[in-house]
Amino acid sequence: MGKLNGQKEMVTPVIRASLEKQGYKIIGSHSGVKICRWTKSQLRGRGGCYKHSFYGIESHRCMEATPSLACANKCVFCWRHHTNPVGKSWQWKMDDPLEIVNSAIDLHTKMIKQMKGVPLERLNEGLSPRHCALSLVGEPIMYPEINTLVDELHRRRISTFLVTNAQFPDKIQMLKPVTQLYVSVDAATKESLKAIDRPLFGDFWERFIDSLKSLTEKQQRTVYRLTLVKGWNTEDLDAYFNLFSIGQPDFIEIKGVTYCGSSATSKLTMENVPWHSDVKAFSEALSLKSKGEYEVACEHVHSCCVLLAKTEKFKVDGQWFTWIDYDKFHDLVASGKPFNSKDYMAATPSWAVYGAEEGGFDPVQSRYRKERHHKTTH
């Protein structure tokens, strides 16, 4: 194990320059924040992200950050083109969690203030973040003070959506309640996981399975996040279904891979990007295999993303309750008493439900399409 407070800087000058070029704001020696395109979109009233449709977050009040830019995988679809550091354990200098939260909010709000064309009311809301997606890049759960950082966010009534890459089961077990805990399930077999995630650990498969098992002990909302890569993992339907019983997640998000351009570190092309119809077909087939345990609850067509939800928990008298009552969640955390995912669920609006004509697009928002001036031949 690396020392908890090593002398090495995680972010070298070369890594810093590369990440800053991609729009990151680096915090201290190992954290980062970046404004999400959907935050910008909802600030301008042009639509929210899939988490707005599935879970009711206010996309314009969401901050995307990480307390650890380092990761234990080198996934083929990583949108960072592997410019971030890698490691199996914490071996770097460690910054104070309170300083990380303060700096993240400060840098996030500065980026929002620089935006043009935002109505004043929405701008003021955006300057007071209510959600934090701990999913920007790297592996947030590697940060030794992750629980203190989560506590600080909750103290400010900022909800937490934490994504882990399923290589640190012991850290998952030690994690305090978060609003929603995601595990990336990028493949369903040992061979395909090795090919897609390119993990550093030799015992990566055992770590992966143990990470899924750790979810069963969590009382708060848990999610498998499946990223479909055509030609890599879309044929493993049975193997994916077999993973359901291991972690028994509340939700399964199924999303088509986002193509981030070619690079020396990834062989992905547009051929590997599935259509929304492919994602729907895959989701429906998984639902069918579960024999009613999971049903397709929501979709966000723009993100090529579909949500399966556990029927017995989140479907009440034919109505889906995939949304979150955020005030209730924060009250429950503050009470210090045990609570579970059903205690802070809220009704899903009709426009977000699977099959609705809106396709998960909030009708209060205005759809925006760039004008494309193509030459036409007559």
C-alpha cells in the first residue's frame, strides 16, 4: 500500500496541462471540476441531462467533480484519452476535503458566471449547486477522505451521485450513505472486462464481483451503469443478466457509448456507437429475462440512455417512483437514523416514463437545434 500522505504530486505539469486543455479546473494536487454540457444546456433552458429525466436532478445546479483524478483502469471508451494518472493505491500528497469542496464550488460558480445568455433567475440558481456528480474522471473512492468529503457536501444539502469502477470492494463497504451509488459494469465476462476496462489489477475480476456483492449491503439507491459498445459487449445478454442477482441493484442504466474522437490509446470508431433503438432492444431483452423483477422505466433519447428499475420497490400501483425527494434525503441524513432507498423516492413525471412521446425531454424546456448550412444541389 502507498502511504496515505505521500510526497508525490498526483498531477504532474504534463498531466495538468493536458487536463486544463480539455477544460478541467484542477483543485490542489489531485482533484478536479469541469462544467458539464448539460449544466450549460439547462441554464439556457434547452433541456436537462438523463439524470434530470430519470431522477429529477436540476441539471443547471449540478457540479461535476472528482477528489481523485487517478484511476485503476484504462477503459477503451475513456473520454479523457488517458491523460489522467493511474494507480492501484493512494500514494500521493493528500489535500483536505473541506478545501476540495470549497474550491470545487468556487471554480464551478466562476465558470457559470462566465456564461452568456442565461436568464438571471436561472443563473442565481446555478450559482447555488444542489447536486454533485462525483464521476468526472478517475476513481473518487480511492481518495482516503471520501467519507468526510461526502459528509461536507451533505451538510450543505448537496446531493451525491458517486460512480466507482468496481475495483475497490473494501472502499465500497466503508463508504457512508450517498444519494445514489453507481458501479460501472462495463462488461459481463472476465475476458471482455479485461479488453474493455484494461485494469491494472491482476485479480480485477474477483475485485469486480466483490464490488457488486458489496452493493447488497447498501440501504441507499444503487445502480449498475452499463455502457454498450457495439462489437465489444452487446452480445453478452445472458452474462449481464447473471450479474443482476450478485449486486441486486435498484436500477440499471444502459447507455450507448459516446464517441470522443480517435486517439492513440483507443481503437473505437463511430461503428462502435449503438443507435438508441439498439439500446432499447437490449434493455427490453434484459427486462424480459428478469421475468418482471426489472422493467424499463425511463428513457432519455438525446443521451441514448434507458433505465431499468426494480419493479417491487419503485412501481407503486402502476406509477413509477424513480425520482428523488432531495429535501427528504438530506433530512434523513441529518437525522442520523437508518433509512433506505424507498424513504426518499418521488413520483416520475409522465414525460420521463419509457415510451412517452417526449422521449425524456422535459416539456418545460425548449429544444434547441444548431442551424446547419449545408450546400444544396438543385
